[in-house]
Amino acid sequence: MNGTIRFIGKLSFVVFLLLVLFSFAMFQGGFVSWFLFFAAMPIFLYHIGLLLYPIKNWHVTRSLSRHVTRAGDSIQVNLRIKRSFPFPLYYCICEELFPETLQKMDNYNERYRYLSQPEKLRITRRIKKIVFPGFRRVIELPYSIEQIPRGEHQLQAVRIKTGDVFGLVTKEHIFHVKDQIAAFPNERPVTIGERINSYDQGAASSQALNLKNTHVATGIREYTPGDKFSWIDWKQTARKNTVITKEFEQEKSVDTLVILDACYYQGINELAFETGIELTLSLLASIQKQTSQASFLSIGENTVHLPLVHDPTKKDWIKRHLTKIQPGGTVPFPVKLREEMMQVTPGANTILVKTHLENEFPDVVRQIRQRTKKFVVIFIQASTRISGHEQTLIRQLRGEGIAVNVLTENELARKMIEVTIV
């Protein structure tokens, strides 16, 4: 309705100017008056034609260099506008309407400097380009989206605006062009100060993290994806006519649970939460490199529990989950942690990644540590945002023999993140 009123108003204004000039020529008479009238006639006819020209019939498409990338990378985009009738246009302004999820940037190399000021990474992302199409039927506008943040981003629409030289007539239309970008979280190298898994004869040193105890075979089993070629038991394979691998002592003694705190709380540090997601993915990859069995537990608005067990498809599923997850939920994290740990098989080593310490957290840890071999807390927060109460809780947990790793901007700025479990 408003568009129709604006169209009638602009058309009436152009016709009114034409009638005024015609009246002047009629009453004034003479060569000059009629010359002005006929000289201005093409201009007025162009304005009327521009008013009647339907830009909403244009065909607008968007092509991306890739739809899947990593956080902090850039993507090349090409907008293509095709119109069937080459009506002459003086200018054309094209604007990409970005969603709220892209109104922040991810500077992978320097973002940890802003751990205490995450709001500085929020930006107003705007891509607006002007082109002078003339009689061209096909218009192409390339641009790039840089420093893409983690998550799934929906590109929904493109706004196109055009008009005449004098600004008397302007036309605007929003074209709904849908495309999706998925930015996976990055992985960082992580070292563990002491081996999480242990044998009956004692704990292995940190230098032996990537070694496999192939001297003590405790059984055999069928081959599963991820098993090494050297583990194959050729005698049993030939006897049973199927691929059989050896099962070692380490495989039975190792079971690690990585928990991510994805609950929302007032004043949450978004950059610390992003770092927690990145570290969670890195820990799972590091544990898998040790050929250890690992499980993943995400506690937030929705609870997700999934074992890896050398299954590449499950690893991809976890990566997609960590790509989409956002902090949410109304139930406090300690309450949900207690409920979920009661359902988990006891005896596993547990690594918890979180950015906030609640008052009830130490009591919950005391209850669930009885069901775990080792309980490790990785606390990620800016040094200036760690309150005195949280520092007291950290000292209390450490005094009770719980390993608490505090990662601030100083530790995160290093190329290698160190995690200790003692």
C-alpha cells in the first residue's frame, strides 16, 4: 500500500512538472519557450519510463567461493544481476543485508588480546557497492566477507536501489537470495602435562603421550575404522576369514570424557566461550591421536552426549555441533552437571571446560569426583574478569586435589596450550 502511494506521488510530481512547462510554453509563446518544452520532453519521458520500469523482475543470484570454511577465514562472493530489458540506468546501488550472526569478526591471530574486551570484536558489517550499468543486461559485483566468526550464517537478501540523475525518481527493491555459510571452529595444538590414562604399573610421562603400549596384548577383536595396520593379528585373520586386530591394555584402561559448559549466565564473556569451543575440539582431537577412547558431553540449552570410539562420522557430527552451539538454558550448570554425571558410566577421566565458576560448583565436584579417575577443570577467562570469589573457589578446589587450569590471555597467546592434570 505504501509503495503504491509513493508511486502515485512520484508520477503525479513528474506529470505536474511537465504540465507546468507546457503551460509556460502555451502562455509565453515564442521559439524559446517551445524549444525548452520539447528539449525537456525526453527527460520527462525517461522519468515516466523509469517509474514504470519493474526492477523487481530482475534475476539476482549469489555465488560463493565455498560454503564451508573455518572461523577467521574469508570467502569470495559474486553477486550477479540479470535483467531482460536493457532500460538505461544511470546508477545502481547494491547492498548485502548481513544477518546478526555476522555482525562480529574473528581475528584468529590477535583476538586473545581482546579477551577482557570482547565487545571490540563486534562490528557493523556492511557491503554496499555502486555501479553504472547503462544498457548492460548482466551486472556482476564481486566482494569478500573477511574474518568470518564461528557458526552457521544465513545470507538472506540483497537490497538494490536505482534512480535518475536529478534524484526525482528513486526505486528500491529487496531480493530474497538465500545462501548458507558454515564456519567450523579452529583447532589448536594442546599438550597434556601428565598422561590421562594410566596402567596398573603407574602413570606414563608426558613425553609418552603419543606412544602406544603394544607390548601387552590382552585380547583380540574385529577391525574397526581407525585401527593401525600394525595391530592386525594375521593368524587370527586367516583362521576366521575376517580382519582381526589385537586389543592392548591401554585400550581397556583409557576412557576420557570431555565436558563443555554451554549454559548461559549474566555477563557471559562471548570470546571466552568461543575459546572454550575451540579448546574442546582440540582436546578431543589430541585424545584421539593417542588412540584413546573419548566421549563428548555438551551441557547447555540442550544436552548432547556422544562417544567417539574411532568413528570419523561421529567426529564430524561433534564438529558440526560445536559449529552451531550457542550459550543458552535457564537451569544452572552445576545442577545439570550432577544429573548428567549420574547417568555416565563411572571410572572415566573427566575434563571440564568452562568460563564461569558458580557457588555450588565445588559441592557438585566433590560428589561426582567419586565416579571418575581424575577430574580436571579448564577455566578460561580474562585475567581482569576473574573475580575474587572465583579465585577463592580455584584455591579451594586445588586444595582438595582437583587440577584447575586457568587460561587467560597470556596462556592463550602462546602457540601451544598446556594443560596439566596434577
